[in-house]
Amino acid sequence: MNQLANVFFISRKDIESYYSKPPLITWGILFPAVLMLAIYVKDPTTYLDVAPGLIAMTLLFGNTSMAAIVVTFEKRSGTLQRLLLTPVTIRTIVTGKAASAAVYGIATSLVIMVGLICLLGMRIVNPFVLSIGLLLGAGTFSLLGLIASVMVREVFEAMTLMNLLRFPMLFISGVFMPVAVFPAWIKPVSMISPLTYVVELLRFGIFGESYFSSPWICIFVAAGFLVISWLLAGPAFGRSADR
């Protein structure tokens, strides 16, 4: 129970200190909104086809960027080192920081979804699958951002490292076009990307259809990526404490 309370307090501190600032809120909302507007202007008849990918991309960039920036900043200011010296486990710190980044990503994604629903007429067929996709994606991408942040010293180094991962994922994960229309040689590559399964869960939640025969396939695989990311984040933070 004490560890859960510590997770809550760590998350609340990060949200109040970093994520609630107006520049971060506006960046998290304006970036996907402008992209969606550009797609709408280009082709008003099929703009909603990319809605699942756009929401997943909002999660990917928002969670990884904010998690990496916060931890890198705290490493430079010495805040993270002081936190690591407290009687709190590494796993508690990782969970707390990942949770705060996940809240930020989900919040910005929900704002985009409300805009798509109210202004552009998007409908949600399966809210349960959509919610599972948001939760699994937010958790996994937040942990990936934390792992990248403890591997470097500067914010720009963390962003460079994340971009080496994020931009290839965008083009192999069905963000801008469904996996079903990919060339045969790309489809096996797309299966190793956690973003693929998040996009397909969101696609099933919004349209009721997916590349996979059942959303449970995506749920189990995405949950597996989440567990692996969480297991890797602990040792990464442990090495950071030793440096």
C-alpha cells in the first residue's frame, strides 16, 4: 500500500511540476490537430481513415518525449539522484514517472478524439477496445521514453535516440495506411513494432475492424510489450543510480 501511495505522489509531483504547464499542453494538442487539419484539407472524403494512426502517433510522441525530457532534466538538476536516495524502490520510481507521462499522453489523445467526434463526426464502435489500446500504448511508450532518458545526459541526445526509434515505427506500423495494404515484405517487419498493435486496437475500437482476426491478439501482444518495457526500465534506472 505504501508503494502505491509513493507511485501516486511521484506522479502527482511530475504532473504539477511539468505536464500541467501551458506550453506542454498546447504542444501536445496542436501538433496532432494541425496534422489532422492538413489531412482533411488534402482529402475531405477519407480523412477519418487515418484517425487511429493519428491518435496512436499522439501517444507515441507525447509520452516518449515528455518522459524523456522530464527525467533528463531531473538528472541535470540532481532531483533524480535525490529521489533515488530516498527509501523508495526503483520499480516504484519507474512506475510513478511512467504513470504521469501516460496520463499526459492519454489526456492529449482524448482531447484530439473529442475534437474528431464533435467537429468531424468520428464514431466509436467499441469503446472498451479503444480504451485498452490507449492504456497499453500510453504505458509502453512512456516506459520507452524513460529507458531512453537514462541512457543519455542531455535532452537533445534523448530526442535523437527516440527519433531513431520513432520515425521508422511510423512508416511500418500502419499509422498512415492500413497494414493490410503493405507490401508482403514489410508486414513481418511491422509485427515487431509495438505501435502496430496499438494502431490496430484503436482501429478496431473506432471502425470495428482490424488487420488481425481478433482484438485479443493485439491486446496480448501489446501487453507483452508493456511488460518487457517495464522489466527493462528497472535495470536502466538502477544503472543510472550507480553512475
